[in-house]
Amino acid sequence: MYWQLAVERITSRWTGQNLVSRVIPVDPFDIVIFGATGDLARRKILPALFHRFVVGQIPDEARIIGTARRDINPCAFVAMVRNDLHAFASTAASKTEALTRFLERLQFVRLDATGDMGWSDLTGFLRPELKRAFCFSVSPTLFGPIAAKLYTTGVAHSESRIVVEKPFGHNLYAAQQLNASLLRNFSERQIYRIDHYLGKESVQNLMALRFANALWEPLWNARHIDHVQITVAESIGVSGRGEYYDSSGAMRDMIQNHLMQLLCLTAMEPPTRFEPNAVRDEKVKVIKALQPVRSMDVVRGQYSARDGKDGYRDHAGNADSLTECFVALKVNVGNWRWASAPFYLRTGKKLRARSSEIAIMFRDPPHMIFQDSEWPRGNALIIRLNPNEGITLHNTIKDPGPGGFRLTDVSLDMAFASALGDLEKPQDAYERLIMDVVRGDQTLFMRGDEVEAAWSWIDPIIATWEDARDVPLPYEPGGSGPEMADVLLRRDGREWRAIG
Ligand code: NAP
């Protein structure tokens, strides 16, 4: 069942039997959601809290306080959340008796983030003895004002935690301003900057794969790895949020955060401990080792219209838009481990399929002894983030049967759902991340200097496009992006893995 995911699995190393399965509850807490009537809170944060409550990880003493400006009463808020949980939470979970108990944990305070309304009411709801977490599920323009209000009204104390969403700035300068506005009233150890990719099981598994197995580390370098491909492809376009997207683009919306995080976890040195600053120090070192990207190593695209409609520019509502919704780039990590093994990153909208993966492409065998056979391709280790999270290892074996020694490629396939059993639905990233906030574990959150380092590397790439008024290349919806993205790899004697 779905909620068995929350249990700690303690498994016999030798027999594979589950020895103990138990939920590890967190301490009671008060969590305040600013923007509780907004899309993110309703679709992600509240369902995530509900799932953790159903499995018993959140104790009955916890309280969830929603706030927003609009004039609704607490009963209407609870009714809204009830409907949302039926729509967005696991069907099985929303049918349990826990739904009623969860709804009893909810409060609503009408509050204006930028004015005085509601702040003293909020203070009245919070219990002095408990931990407090504040989720900023509002526009980034409100992050600074809310942080200041929390401090000046005394709603937050020195042990309180604040959780902020992406986008964390639009460029380096904006990120620095935002960091400064939060750090004015909170210390770094109180700030949890979410990149929800880090909460994905498969992304955390990348760390387990690399640092809990002795097998890979000797091979994890440019001597054995030819290159790495990181793809995050989406089949949907930007319609519905085109206007927002057009002010951002794939480089800011995806590369600066999600793909950079995947790159960092793939490329980083083993941290000394699985501890927030040890992990984040190593990630920052990777970002600082990234070499400037040459303009010939970047391809930008926009999906075209079909029958004169539904192109990117139609969806963005901007006939002259120069914003990219596809980007592919070659990235060199300038250190001993990765010199000569580039990382190719690719992300885009309206591509063939929704599919995200990290592909570690190993080098070809150095000497071929099977003279009559086709040259086998190098091994590849594929870490699938979605759909069907898991790991595939491509090997070359003998093609069975007589008639010559032919070689063929087969894969060792591990889908997490079947390997770990009874996974009705994977845990949403927010479930893990919000529980980490309550536990006070910042390992899966971005540190301020990490975000700024990422912008320092990205800004010059974007500035080059903006200065040149670079026009993104058109590409067919449902394909794999502009032809030039293929050329980017073909030029180096390589090719992309097929999307999906
Ligand atoms: P949204 O749907 O526009 O919701 C914004 C919320 O903020 C509403 O509850 C709104 O309630 C409240 N609000 C606005 N002004 C306020 C004020 N002055 N005082 C108090 N509350 C105020 O936005 P969203 O999509 O949920 O996004 C929230 C944040 O998450 C943004 O930073 C966004 O970039 C980020 N994010 C969202 C998603 C997503 O899937 N939606 C994904 C990643 C990141 P009232 O109108 O009642 O005040």
C-alpha cells in the first residue's frame, strides 16, 4: 500500500526479508503556509502534509495554519482543502478516517503579507513551546517583506525555519538581493531553499548509488566515462502559464536549478559525511569548476505552430518572443575527475515524451578481440528520474546461437517500483522535503552561496543571447528539439539517447 512508503525499512542484508517496518514520527510542530489558497499549496504542500499525517509521521499535536489575503472563513478553507485532497492526494489515503483528523489540524488566518492585517491573530495561534516552520508559497516579491514581518512582529523565533520556493532570483543580482533580505532577519541554518528535484527518490538514489556502493567510484571519472547526458524532457507546452514562462525561459526555469543540481550530484566528489554542509560544499565546488560556455556549445529553441496555432509564441502571448523553451548545452567541468568528459544538458517543452534521466556513457573497450563482430558500444548506466524511476545498465553480451560470434546489447533493469515492492505511487518530493524542514535537515536544500554560484555561471550565457538578440531555433512539436541540438553531439562523434 502507498503509505507503507513512510516506514523505515530495515531489511536483512542476506535474506532480503523485511525485519522491521516502522514509521518514525517527527516532533509536534506548527507550520504556517503563506499563500495557502494558491496553486502550489493546494496541489503540493497540503497533500504532502496529509500523506505524512496518514502514515503517522505527523503527530496529532501538529497544527497547520493557512494564511492568505482573501476573505474566506476557516470553515470555507477547510472545505476547500477537503476537496483538494480528494483531487490531488492519493485516492486510498483520502478515503481513510485520517482525513477528518487531518482537517481538524487546520486553521486559517486572513493576513496581508505587506500590511498589518492578521499578524497578531497569527501570533495567537502559535504555541511557544513548539518548533515553527513558515512556508513562503507566495510570489518571490513577498519573500523579503514576509521575512521582515516575521521578525518585527516576533512571530518567528531563533529556532524557526523558513521555506522558500523557486525561482530564487532572476539573475545573480536579484538572488543576492533576495538572500540579503532573508539573511537580514534569519540565519542561513534557518533558511530552506527548495529545489523539489532534490526531494525526488531517484535523485537521492543517485547519491546512494555513488556513495553506498564501492563498485562505481573507481569508474566514475573521465578515464572510464566518455560523457554524461542529462535530459529533462516535457511533452506539454507552456499554455496556461505562458506569460510567466516567457519572462523566464528554459535556462532560468530548468537549467539554473534542476539540471544544475543533477549535474552537481553526478559530478561532485564524495562528501566526508552525509551532512548538509559537507554535501553542499561539494556541490558548490562543482559549480565553481564549470567552465564558461562558448556560444557554439549552446542551442536554443522554440516549438513551432501547427496549422498556424499552438506554437510557443501563441502560448506565450508574445509574437516576437525571444525566450527559449528548449535548450541544449555542452558543459565542461574543469577538474581532474572530469577533464575531457563533457556533460550534455538538454531540456525542453513539447518534446516526444515526458522523460527525465541521467545517462552515464562509458568509454568503448580499448581493444577489440572479436574481429568478425561489430564493435560493441560502451556500457551505459541510465538513472531514470521519470517515468518509471529506476536504473538500467547496458551491457554487451554474446548474441545466442551458432553462426558466428555476434555481440548484442542487453540491459540489466531495475525499476524501483518492482525492486522495492508494493509501491502504488512514489512519494512526492514535497513529502520528503517538508519533513526534512521539520527535522531540521538542510541536506536536500540549496545554500545561499550555491544559488549565487549557479547564477554567476548562468548569467553570462543569458547576457550573450540578450546582447545579440539571439533568435531561438524553431522545432517541430513532438520531436527531440532543433536539429542543431543533434549537431552539438554529432560534432563530437556522439549522439543523444532517444527521448522516452
Ligand atoms: P498563486 O497560485 O498565485 O498563489 C499565491 C498565493 O499568495 C495565494 O494564496 C494568494 O492568496 C497569496 N497572496 C498574494 N498576495 C498576498 C499578500 N499580499 N499577502 C498574503 N498572501 C498573499 O502562486 P503559486 O503558483 O501557488 O506559487 C507560489 C510560489 O511557488 C511562487 O513563488 C512560485 O514561483 C512558486 N512555485 C510554484 C509552483 C507551482 O506549481 N504552482 C512550482 C514551483 C514554484 P490571496 O490572493 O488570497 O492573497
